[in-house]
Amino acid sequence: MPGSGSVRYVNGVPDRALPDQRADPEAAVEAPVKAVRMQAAGMGSVRQVVERAGGAAAQLADIEEVSAYQHDNHELLIQQFFKADRSTMLALAAVSRFKATSADRSVLEALEHALTHWGKTRDLIPAHGANGRRLDLGFAYLAEELRTGDIAVTGAAEYGDWSSHLLTFDQCRPLPAAYCAEAGLPASAAEFVAEPKERHRQAAEHLDAGYAGNEDLTFAKDGTPTLKRLAGVGTSAAALKLGAEIKARMPERTLIEIISRTAYWLGWHRHFGPASGHDPKLKKPQDRYVLTTFACGSNMGPAEASRHIEGITAHEISPAKNRHITLANPNKAITDVVNAFTQLDVVKAWGDGSSVGTDGTQVAAHRPGRLPPHRLLVPR
């Protein structure tokens, strides 16, 4: 017999929840039978859903079809949605004059082969090429070739041949001299190579001269150099004092506090308002525009901002976002902030303030036409 501390389960139900078999044998049999019926009813409902969807065989075929197009191979799945537009796309391809800008003409050859059998009503066309090799042509490939510039449309402005705008070698020949003179670089190939060679030679001599007293640089038996990790020297008392003074004069502020303070001191929110130019008719326009700038500038939006900022609703931010802010208004506000920043002393800490630098952040950008999927944007 099991110990007093053990619990036995029957069909997932604790034995102590079952009726006493000795007191009521019929109830003891009815409980597991009821559990089995519940499991059968659940399986029956699942079978009904599968049958309504075409049966297990059809569901398995759909799963295998989707699995075959994994790894971003989704073009064939969209065929059923664009099948009705195939004749229009073929008609447009027939009147357009395409040109390959590279040595690869496989897509154009497949397109010409498909246009040859355009009028056929059969499901499949003969294989392309004398060797019987099949070319899987989809207009998605043609669209991608047009976007990247590997295929051009003769006479088109947006998808024209980009190589026709390049300068010829004879046109480029006189340009390097003026560029090198402006950049301070040697104009001849021999001088251009000799300068970095001389710098490398001087650097090698400097390294050799200081190697005797360099305890951090060692060479293995095979000549492999190894640079030891530098040990930290700690933070000096002067640096700690400077850090404390900076924190005292520049306390940490949240982003919404920074937006509020700049709006108070600069008044950049004055550029926002209704298109009519009349009074915005808001109870506190500065507060409303600050919240709207924070919500939209952080990509939260009115609805998400109302969930995280206590005391506001999405209805308070949406009208200002949709009716009082246009594409031109933020640019005017940014101009005010940038012009005010140039008046600060910190601008002159790294120069005279006449030049700026960019961090080269890659920002996803896609527009119709031959543009790369990423561009170097966001100057800071």
C-alpha cells in the first residue's frame, strides 16, 4: 500500500479527488470514463477543424509547400495574387526596351523567352536554351534588377541607364591634378606611393628605437608580436573632482525635461499651430506641443504615450499631431535649436564652430527607384 504522504493520479486527476472505491464502486468507475469522454470530445473537435480545412492530407501538403519556400524564397507564394495581372505585366514588358548594364543577361533572356510564348494558353512553356536548362522567371526578379540598376529601361528617367551618366576616361584624365592640388596630395603615381612608404619607414625606425625600453611588446619564437594588456592606473583625485563639478553644474535630465526647457527658453513651439495661422485654441499650447513632440519624436505615438505618461490621453495629442504640425514646422523649430546651440561656448571646444562631423549611422531608407537599401544619414 502507498504511504500516507503519496498521491496517486488517475487520468491526470488526483486519487484523493476520486470517490472512495470501497464506498461507491460505480462512482469510482464513472469518474475515469467521464475523463476519457472529455478527451475524446476534445480530439473530435480538433478533427472537425482539420476536416473543414480540407483534411489532414491537405493540411500536410500546405505545410510542406510553405516549408519548401523558406529562407526568403517567398516569390512563388504570391503567384496566385498577381496571376490576374500577368497579361498587363507582359504587355508592358513587350513595349519596354530593356538593357542589361552588366554582363549577366539571364533575366532578359528568360523574359524574351516568356514573351515568345506569351499567347500560349498552356500551364507550362518549353524549357529555355538548347541544353534544356529551365529558367525560373518571375517579375519580382525583373523588379529587383531594375531597382539595383542591373537592368535599365531605354529612354526612362527613373530607371534609365546609370552608366550613360559616367564620365569617360578621357574626361577624367585632367581632373586628378586639380583634386590632388586642392587636397594636398602628390599628383604622380610614383610620388603618391613614395610618401606612405617613407612614413612607414619612419614608423618602423621609431618602433625599433624604442623596443629596448618597451616592456609591453614581446615577440614569439616564430616572430609573432604580442602586446600586453595595460594595467589601469586608477582615477586621479583631480579627475574625480572634475567629474563631481560637472555633475553639479550639469544635472542629469530626462528627455522630456530637455524638450520642455528648450521650448521655454527658445520658444520653438511657436512654429506649431493650425494651417489657418489663427490661435491654436489650446488651454496650454506649450505643454501640448512639448508632449506631442516627445510622443512623435520617440516613435511612441499618441496611443502608446498615453499609456506611459500619467494624466494625458491620446485624444489630447492626436489633434496637435494631425492638424498643427506639418513637414515644414519641425524644420523651423530645429533651426531655432541649432542656431541657439551655435551660440554656446561648448561649440568652440573642438574648433571654431565652422565645420561639423557625422557619425555615419546607417538608416534604413527605401524609395521607388534605384536606391540602395541603406544610406549614410543622420549627421550629429
